[in-house]
Amino acid sequence: MSFRVGSGHDTHRLAEGRPLILGGVRIDHARGLVGHSDADVVLHAVTDALLGAAGLGDIGDLFPDTDPRYAGADSRIFLADALSRLNLLGWRVVNLDVTIFAQEPKLGPVKAAIKASLAELLGLHTDAVSVKAKTGERVGHIGRGEALGCHAVVLIEKSGTTHEPEASATDSNGIHLTS
Ligand code: MG
């Protein structure tokens, strides 16, 4: 069994006239996040954590914000695409830990819904998903309510035979080599 860890981080600006979608959950709030896609800062951080764990680049490599196909896109498609890429390589998600940074709105009432959504999107039991919320302590772009941020950490595992290099080998003389 081999394990890899990945981390992802994202920030989006808050503005009026935009929907607020966090972790695939539409949240009732006067302002929402600005971006080329639906600007789901949570799903973007989680997608980057998945891609990072598997060494597959970042969300901007796969889904450029200059590509008109992704204008207004539901960010669940980014997560699903990244997950299928990992699964094709034999990786399975073990657990996910997410921290959302928001001065507003208060996330306490919606944390459980975001956690359930992330668990469903990743095919995990809710016990394997953690969603934490922090304010910006009223300083900086988060604390002034100008933006929301998200940090995500994911662990992935792969079992059975892999196509990765062997940790050790035997040379032509039968001498055991250790790399
Ligand atoms: Mg983003």
C-alpha cells in the first residue's frame, strides 16, 4: 500500500449579484464569489489537493479560466474529473480535511451540509470528511469581508501492484541493490 498527501488553497472575492456556493452547496447570502466558473472556493481547493496528491498539476492546468467552456461552470465537474483521473491511476481517497476562511456569512449552520456534499462527491463516508470554519479576525482581505479562502488537505492510497519503480533491484551478478 502506498500513500500520498496533497494540499490545495484558493481565494475568491466576494461581490453582490453572485451566488455563494461552497462545497457544492448553495448558501443564502447577500453576496457571492466572483470567478470564471461558479467560483466554489472549497471545491477548487479540494480539486487542487487531489491533483497535488497524485502529482497531476493544478486546476488551472486542467481547466484554464481563459477557456469559455468553463464560464459559469459547476465546479463539481472539476472535482469529478480530478477524482476520475486519480481513480484511473489506482488511487483512492482516504480522508479529506477542509478549512474555510470566512468573516461572513457564519458557516456554523452550513458546515454539516458542506461536509455531506463533499463526502458524496468523493464517495466517502462522512466520517472521512472534516469541514472547519475560521473567521479572518476582522483583519486582512478575509477579515474585512472582501474574500473567502479555503485550505484543503487530502490523503490518497493505492493498493496492489503499481507501475512505479521498484524500491530495490538485483544486478546482473545477482547482487541485491537498494536504491
Ligand atoms: Mg478558484
